[in-house]
Amino acid sequence: MTEPCDLSATEARRLIGAKQLAPSELVESCIGRIEAVDHAVNAMVARDFDRARQAARQADDAVARGDALGPLHGLPIGIKDLEETGGLVTTHGSVIFRDYVPVKDERIVAASREAGAIVIGKTNTPEFGAGANTRNAVYGVTANPFDPAKSCAGSSGGSAVALATGMAPICTGSDTGGSLRNPAAFCGIVGFRPSPGLVPSDKRGIGWSNLPVLGPMARTVADTALLLGSIVSDDGSDPLATTVHGRQVRKPGDFTPPARIDLSRLRVAVTEDFGFAPTENHIRAVFAEKVGNFRHVFAKAEDATPDCSGTDESFEVLRAVGFLASHAEKVRTRPQDVGPNVRANVAEGERYSAADVARAQTLQTTIYRRWQAFFQSHDVIVTPAITISPRSWRELFPAEIDGQATRTYFHWLAMAYAVTLPGHPALSLPVGVDRNGMPFGLQIVGPRGGDALVMSVAAELEALLASNPATARPLPDIAKLKAARPISEAEGFLGFD
């Protein structure tokens, strides 16, 4: 019998609305799963069980009264620990904020609660989201649920693991160099990077930068769309949430459910590396096998890529500028409390001149325009979601791929930041496992503003591939995790590196 915590968000919400599942029952099931398996993976690092139970009882009462229910009514949600939660510690994975308890929710959290979601806890992240290995000096490492010796990626690693193991049906995340998509790929769940401004941020330091975005994560495309539809807005706190004066552009419920689409009408570009991403030969081979299961369903599926030359240079500079703006003061005044990834980015940012930044921005614009020309003859792009199979979490970052040295500690994320730079929407869809038995993610990239199209394509592919064991969403062994030793006992568990 399916436990409530293993239900999809859409099915759980349907049962709550039909008075066949009480929010309190769902919350207790999720709490039970956290208590049963989190020792093995360390995903839900700050727990808010008392307030969650209280909110669940109130949600029960609302159902009993016949109140109008929000789209997320009664659904437990995990909040990435970079996002501020009123009354619940928000550490950003940093010892500097170890005891920081915000007074109020930031906008994405408030929007989730307003839609009826119940915050059950905070999910782990690397320090300030720097890097794609979820480990820090406050809570320690978050392990991959398919093999706790391996990385869950990041920086939304705690959310991905919480979803994969049934701790919550929906979670929030954020993405600069793939932080919604990378852990989704490593953990067998769905992560969606929206167009910049679609999910407004009232905390982004450089408000006009399109690199960092907030977004939804879930176990299925429909569940991801359900959360997305509750957090989109024209909120003016985000300068990228552009709108038309006097007209609401983004409305609650947009993208929910994903609209049906005829895949046989689509022109698809297939690329294993965008022409530059350092991709394992193993991943290239697995990608070819996976795509071979479905490329015939499209009107046209050709091996092609937009011209991404200059992407590494532009992204490296603009990313460093963001870290310089956010963290230079911390590195200057408290260097002993800041980890190696953040220190490296700040130092890099300090080396760049105004001319370097101007060149990076010009390159970004050139790349953006190349992408727009490419999408004149293609509807979507399909790639691997990440460049490698999961490795040991003890490896702070992959210094080499197939014997070739990587440029930076985040160079292995090039498959993701190739999409970040021009600002297009992208989704990581779980498509079976690789040759190591670890989850494999397919990245689906849409045109400018094509968020709904990406969701629709992903939903159709998900349905098409679900019946094939080679391409269906993989599931971790919950019983094995319950019996596992605590990850906290592992050497190197707590720290930056």
C-alpha cells in the first residue's frame, strides 16, 4: 500500500480536496519518513514539525468547513536553506548565519504558504549555494539516496534528496549554474529553471542579473508545474518580473496542469555537449541510448547546437561579479568563517577590471542573439542534464573529466550554465539510470519565454517513457536507507572540504 508521503503532490491534493486524505495525516507521514531515513542522507536539516502539525490541524479544519482551498492546501513543502523562513533558522549553509532566525518569510516562501503549503523544514545547501556538492560546516554533507557514498550535487541538493526519499512532495530551490537541474539529475527527480523574473525574488543582490533564479522541484512534471503555478507573479520587488502597467501578466494557476502538446510537430535539436561542455564519454553514450528510445516521435530530431563559444569566459566573469557583490565583505572581515569556493570566487572577482566585465556582458548578449537565431528553426533542445555520473561526496568538485582538467570548480556544470547565460527555461527530467546504476537526467531547453512549452514537452516525454524500465523515474531503496548507518559517522562529514 502506498504511504501518503509517497503520493504525488497532485494526487495528494486531489485526495485532500475529496476529503479522502487529511493534511494532518500527510504531514505525519512525511515526518515519519524524515525520522526514518534522514539519518542516512541528511537532507532536512532544520525541522519545523510543531508548527507544521499546527498548520496541518488548521488545514484539516478548513477542509471540514468547506472553505475554498488553495492549490497547495495541506501539502508539506521543504524550503531550501538559502530562502528565509520567518521563525525558522536560515543558515545559508554558513557558520556566520548558524543562529540566524528571520523575522519574516521571503516572497517565495510566503507565496507557497498563501497557496496552502505547510513548511515542514529547511533543506541542506552548500555554503551560500557555492558549488554543486551539498556540504557545509553547519550541517555537514547531504548524501545521494541511491548511494550515500556519492554526491547528490547541488546547490539544491537537500531539496532533491528530500523529494526522492518521500520527505516532502514539493520543495523550493534556486539555480545559477544548474542548482535546480544538477541535483534533480543526480537524485531522479524533476527540477525546473524558469525564465528570469517568472518566479520573483525579493532577495537577489544584483536585481538585474539574469543568472540566479528561484524555482520549483518535485517528483513529477505535473507536481513541479503545480508548485510553479503558485509562486509565479508580477511582483515588483524583482526588476526582472516585467509586466504591462495595469495588466496582470502572470496569474496563479498558470502552467497548472501542463497543456497537452503533439510531439510529432516539434523540431528538436539534440546535443551531447553544446559543443564545449566537458562531458564524460560514459554520459555521452548513455545519452545516445536514452534519446534513441524517443527521438523518432518528433517531426525532426537533428544533432545540432547553438553557437556557445565564449560561454565559459562570460559566465565565469559574471558569476564572480555576483559573488563579489554578495560576499566580499565577509571574506575581508571573517575569512576564517568562509569556505574555499566562496573565497575563490571573491578573489577571482577582485582580479577582473571594468573592461573584463564589459567584455563578459557583450559576449553574453552575442550568445543570447545566437540562441534566438537558432530557435528560429528549432522548438526545443535536448541534452544530458549534467556532464558526469555521481562521484564521491568527498570530492569537493571534479578536478578532471576523462583525464582532462576542468577550468574551475564549477566547469563541470557547463551543460547547465550554457542555458543560464542566455536566460532560457530548462527542466531536468529523470530518465532511468546510467551504467553505474545512478539516476540519469535529460535536460529539456525551451525558447525565450518558453516555460509552458518546456513543461508540456517534459510532461509528454515523462508519460511516454514511464512504462519502459530503462527510462522510467528511478526510485531509491527506502528500506536500505532506513537500515543504513548515520551519514554523520562518516569521516569528513562536517566541513567545507
